[in-house]
Amino acid sequence: MVFRRGGDDRRTEVVEEDEDGLNIVSGDDDGEELTGDLFEAGQLCDICRVEEGRVGLDPTCRGAYDGEPVLYGLKCLAEGLKAAYSGVEGVAVIVESFDEYSDHYYYRLDEMPAYQFVREDVEAISWLLLTIGDACARCGEQSRFAWLSRDFVDPRLPEGEAIFRNLEQDIEHLCGPCAGSALAVSYLSLELPLMTVELPRSAMGIVMPTGE
């Protein structure tokens, strides 16, 4: 399963970020989503240069934003993700990665319909994003993320159908560092040889498991 833009694997709009992290979408169509592999099995961790890299962080979100991809080994992963998520502007929903989904992609709220998310899911996520901002459930700092475990989604992640469920239940809200720590635990538990994950970059969006 891969969420793709309807009928096209490319982004057809150029996205720029202003100083507040908000998106300005132009009408140009020369922007293009990068689909090649950023990371390869056997590469060394970019931080320690000792252990084999296992989780690649792509802050460009397939070429839509500026930034340098970083490959983390297992020992460097937690601190790397904590630091990366500490600098995120805006708010986002994070669907915990699970099973064999080796990619964890970020989708802006305004582009979810173009990636085959149905109306019910877009409306549910829109509402959930508005609830973020209270105290982090783990440390008490201001939250920026809503954390959805696999219990809140259809594990098949079917395209063209509603995939979210049980959103009326209490949902954990996390600050940036706690979200990074939670993601590190999740990625490590999967024991996959190589994962590619993206960093939220705009005002509102969702991080989703995906993969062939």
C-alpha cells in the first residue's frame, strides 16, 4: 500500500515555507516529488560513522522542502529524532509505524484528498489537529503532536476507504522531544533492515506508515 497523488507520483505544486513554517502554494508545476532511494542498506550512520544505518530521516519530504537527509544507526536514533522533532513548527498527527511498513511519510492536511484519503478521514484528522496544544502527556510541556497507535487505524491501510477509527477515545498528545522518543522506540521495535521516515514541515499534517 502506498498513498499516492491521484493519477500521478509527482507533486504538481511548488511549496515554499515562510518564516512561521506555513506553506505558500504557487501555481507553478515545475516542482517534482523525488522518488529515488535516499538510503541504501549497508551505509554507515551519518552521526557516528561506526554502526550500520537503519533509519533514514528525510526532512525534504520527497523533495518538497529544503534540508539534508540523515541516516541514523540504532544508537544514535533516539537523540537524533528528539532533536529533529524539537524544531518542528506547527502541529501534526503521527500514526505509529507497524508491521512491515518500511516508510513513514508526511502529508500536509491540504493535500490529503489528492493522496486518496477519503473525506471522512480528512475531516477526522482536521478535528484532531485542532485539539493539540495542551500539556504533553509524558513531560507536561506544550504538545505539538497527536499520537495514534495501530489501534486507531485499519491495519490494511486501504486506499479509497476510511482508515481511522476509535478517534472518540482519549488520544495521547506529545511535545517534540517526546514524539521523537516515541518514534525511536517504535522504529526499533520493528527490527526492519532499513526505514525511510519524513519530518513534518508545514502548519498541519499527518505522518503515515506506507510501503509497497
